[in-house]
Amino acid sequence: MSSMEYSKLESSEAVGDVIGDRALAGWEIASVVSSIFIAEWLASVAVDWARIAVAFPIGLAFVLSISSHRLRGETARDLGFRFDNFFRAAGLLTLPMIVTAIVCLAIAWWAGERIDFWRWHLSRPLAVQLILGFAWGFVQQYMLQSLVNRRAQIIWGKGWPSVLVVAAIFAGLHLPNPALVVATFVGGVIWAAVYQRAPNIFALAISHSLMTWIVVSTLPAPALHHLRIGFRYFGSN
Amino acid sequence: MSNKPRSKLIHLLISKSIAEAVLVAAIAVGFYFVTSNPDLRGVLDVANTETVNGWAVDEARPWTRVEVQLFIDNEFVADKTAAEFRPDVHRARRADDDWHGFVFATPPLPAGEHEARVYALLPNATGTRRTLQLIEKPLRFRIEPEPTRLGFPSEKDGGR
């Protein structure tokens, strides 16, 4: 490479020429997923005060995500923080949620599992747990849809390929818990498909909380393994 | 997306990757120091049909006694504190006093080859987790089959 070419590449704006739109979107997805994997598989190994290490990769993922929205000129409305399409999104979610709930009930009946809608968190009122589930679902759905799904659409466009990639990523982030991997893949397909038709994070977060409640209340507890994922799946605390 | 924000995003991605690589390296180094004691010294001297013995010292805290566990063929056998009389360790200046030896009685074992391993038990600062650190190298020993009255190995002992 000649010195002239080198100095051209060094200029800040020229760096943007090096990588295409799709590659950049793929890099963003990989970066966010790697942060979550680091938190799940490495940082969560830490004990006591060192558990704060989990906040570092998660914080970096949020910094990247928010900066990416700003640099790409995405508005809150684009990302799904809106209410005008709430009922459309809720309508699209209703049928798949009912079907999934029936399937979960059928699995519980087939496995001889006692169905208990109060067992999600024994020391916390169900309403509080549902609200906490909504908050946790909101964070997950934001990262999964507003970033991963939108970047997947840059690479593969709207439709099944990008929906399946989002679902596979969501399921992969729940390894090595086999029951959760299956459940989150199914949920991931539903939520990613609905988001592509009616992007609304609030409706998805409500759905996330309700579906978690249904899954915890119906599927055999040993199979769910206390909803543990990552390295903590193998531990007792 | 124009070039300027694109290059900013690329720089951000590179910076994030570097920060995460540093974090992973820090976790790896931290994990090593939490789960192992670089100041642990010890030797497994003897492993035979009667005894497994040696010594262990934490050189960073030579006044303490190291807790050790004996495993034979990867099965836990016994644990004890390395506090037996070993003046040779003291004379060799590996310890501040004479009391860092360990002696296990070898349990009854079937005839054949066996492997003895002794691990030091390392508790973390708060005592919530414990890890095992191998003391020196494992020792292999053989238990001969007991001769019968006719001079052949009994079936009971020579089966394996």
C-alpha cells in the first residue's frame, strides 16, 4: 500500500468506506451478542462484589445500541417506543400466545405436571412479579428487536430469514438450558415476526411477561431448571 | 447512512471489542488467582499399599496448615490437615516449623495399578466456594494379588 493510500485511509471519514452496510449491521449484532455471552458465561462466574463485572459488558452493549440508533438517525418511534400501533401488535400476538399457552397446558397434562399459576415467585405477589417480568421483558425485547431485528433486516430484509436469525440468536442466548432454548426459539419467532409487522416494544414486553408466567406455571420445574442460563446453569447459586 | 457516522460507529465497535477483550483477560487472570494459590508448595513422597504421604505449605502464610484431600483412582478417600511432623521440610527452609506433613492410610484396594492424587483445598475469601489444587504429580502404585494356598492369585483379587 502506498503512503498516499495509507494517509487516505487514516482520515476519519474514509474509515466508513471500508465496510458495507450489511457487514456493519452484522458486526453490530455480533458485538451485542458477544457482550451478552460474556455476561452470561464469564462475568457471572464472579462471586460476591466481583459480580458487578456483569454490568460492564451489558453496559457496553447498551452504549453501542444507543449510539448506533443516534448515528443511524433512528427515532424512538422507529424502534417501537410508541402507542399508535399497540392494539395492532397486541392483536397479532393474541392468537400465537393462545396457541402457545394451549401447547404448554397440553405438555403439563401429558407430563403429569401440577399446573400452578402462583408458583412463579413464591415470596412475591403475582402482580409484582408480572410487573417485574414486564420490565425485564422490555429490556430484552428492546435489545432483541430494536437492535438485532432491525440490523438483521438490513442484512436479510423483512421476512422469514431475518425472523429465524433473530429467534436463533434469542434461543442461543438461553443456552445451555434446553427447555428455555426451545421456548425462546418459539417466542423469538413470534415476537420477531410481529415486530416486523407492527413494531411495538410495550406490547412485546407484556407478551414476554405473560408467556414467561404461562411457561413457569405449566412446564415441569426440573426441565426449566429455575430459568438458569449461561454458566449459572451448572451452579447452585 | 453517511460516511462520518458510519466511521464513528466502526470506531465505537472497535473500542468496544478492545474493552471486552481486556475484561475477558481480567476475568481469566482473576479466576486463576481466585481458584489457585501460586504460593502453594508440596510434594507427594510415597504412595503404596500402606500409606500415602507427603507435605504441603502455603508459603505466603507458612504459619497456617493446609487442608488436603486424598483421591485414589479419582475417588475421594479422606481429608485431613497437613500438620504431621516433618522436620526435613523445615530444615530445607520450605516451612517455618516442623509440622506440615500429611499421612493417609491406604484403604483396602483390589489388586492392580492405582493412582493416588492429593489436592490442597483452597477456600475463597468469603468461604462460599472451595477449589482443589493438585499437589505436585500423582503417584502410581501397584497392589499385587494375594497368593492362594496353592500359590496362584485368588480370583477375588486378580479379577481386574
